[in-house]
Amino acid sequence: MVLVLTSACLPTGALAYAELGTMNTSSGAEYAYFMDAFGPMPAYLFSWVSTLVLKPSQLAIICLSFSKYAVEAFVTECEPPSSVVKVVAVLAIGTYTDFTQRREKD
């Protein structure tokens, strides 16, 4: 049931972003949308919150989820040790950071 409801809601969000992109042609994605809707101060605060809180926490959640599933494949116990999961997550973050830095140099 949740999958059906989510599948119905996802195109709505995508169409809303597409509509915003066609109506507001300035660059900056969410920053530009916030700037038009709320003014310069909320847009500035959003960009800092996004840079310092939202994006790093998203990366941490994704890497922790990845590492838990990756470690479960090699551990015979019911629950993988949390220290191993955290080490794999740190390695995943390091690999991602190295990959993005090398990509930006080219």
C-alpha cells in the first residue's frame, strides 16, 4: 500500500520541480527558488544549512546504510558488529570524497 501511494506522489514532486525550472530560469536550483519566494536572507540561510547540515548528513546516512548491507553479506552472525559497519562507512565516505575530487580535477 505504501509503495502504491509513494509511486503516485513521486511524479507530482518531479513535475513541481520541472515547473519551477521552466518558470525560474536563473541558476542556483533551490537557492534561486528560495530567493524568489522568501528573499535574500532565508535563501542565504538555506544555502548554509544545506552545505553544513543537510548534505553531510545525507551522505552519512547513505554510507551507513550501504556499509550495513555490505558487512551483512560477509558476517555469519545475526547482527554485524557496529565498529566494522562504522569503519566501512568511513571508508565509503573517503572513497566518495576521493572520487569526487579526482573528477573535479579533470
